[in-house]
Amino acid sequence: MMEPGTTVLLLMDTKNTAQDLEGKVIVPNLEGLSIMEISQVLQNYGLKLVIEGAGTATYQSPAAGEIVQAGSEIIVEFRVSSG
């Protein structure tokens, strides 16, 4: 059993969810994830990560849910939590 508040990373088969829209991809929500987690997720989606800062993700561009070309860069701002 996991402790309350534990972050769980769920990787799904993108062939059935977000990819193959004629070479386009639906951008996943990355908020709250670490650089390592996001790197794995974006690799599975065929997207490239542009890192700004350190810590956990607080902002991304393009936003979650937008449709982009496979191979596009996703800019993610990270911040170290102060709590």
C-alpha cells in the first residue's frame, strides 16, 4: 500500500490514446511531475523536453490537451517547493 500523497506515474499506450492523429500528438498534463518523470512521459509521446529551472513542474507550453506535431518541443518550468 502506498502512503497518502505519493505521486503515481501512469504510462499508457499512446497508440490508443494520444498519438497517431496523422503525425500529431495531444500534449499530456505534466504539472507536479519531476524532470525524470516528464522526460519518460514525453519520450513515450514522441515529444522533446525543454527544461527551465529545477524541482517539480509548475507550467508548460503548449498547455495540456493541445494538439502538436510529433517531435515538438514542450517547454516546462520547474520550481523547488518552499514547503
